[in-house]
Amino acid sequence: MNFLAPFALLLAGAAAVPLVLHLLRRRQGEKVDFPAMRYLLRAQKEHSSELRLRNMLLMVLRIAAVLAFALAAARPLGRLSAGGHAPTALAIVLDNSLSTSVVVEGAPVLARLK
């Protein structure tokens, strides 16, 4: 596969930014003990696996978005198939509603659309 702008693939290195931010955010803060803390810790334990999964999925999606942007910026070139054009489907849709049954200049609008 060839690229029109191969230097744009250097943007793929920016995919490390969400990973670095994720790792920096994981730092633990200082602990403060107070009586209501046990309720907060219990709630955190109940939802920690859900939050961890959600954060990992968000990180993967952010990395994929950066990589997709880098690939699109590189403008890849390639052949779809060696056999010529791919089959094409064509659909022609005509509106047969009340608005097309209106007569304008002696002819229905639907007749002009055909």
C-alpha cells in the first residue's frame, strides 16, 4: 500500500498520548481518614470493575481514533480489485405523494420527475 503523504504516519506516534494520560491519572492521592469514608470505599469497591472496564474501553477508542486520523491524513492509495469496477447497485426513487400530484403549468409535477 502506498501513501500520498507518508510523513503523516508520524502522527501515529500521538496514539501514545491517551495511554500516557491514562497512566498518569492512575496515581494515588494522599489518604485522608474520616468516619464516612467506609461508605465511600464500599461504593468504590462495588463499581470499581465497571469503571476499570469503561476506562479501558475509552482508552482503546481514543487510541483507535488517533490512529484512524493518522491513517486518513496519510491518504492511502491502493487497488480495490484487479478485475475492474466493483458491481454497482442503483436505485431510483420517485416521490408519489400529494405534493407531486400538484399541476404546475398544465402538467403534474410527477410527470416532470419521471
